[in-house]
Amino acid sequence: MSELSKRDKEKIQRENEIIDKAEKLFCLNGFD
């Protein structure tokens, strides 16, 4: 069970990193 939640945490972390990168790209391109 802890293995699954560890995998879920890694997935969420990866998604958050992608969202952060996307937000930075939007800011650079002038989309707020």
C-alpha cells in the first residue's frame, strides 16, 4: 500500500513540475 502511494506521490510531483514549466512558458510568452 505504501508502494502505491509512493508511486502516486512521484506521479503527482512529475505533474506539478510539468505544470510549473507550462506556467513559466506562458509567463515568458506574455500569457498571464
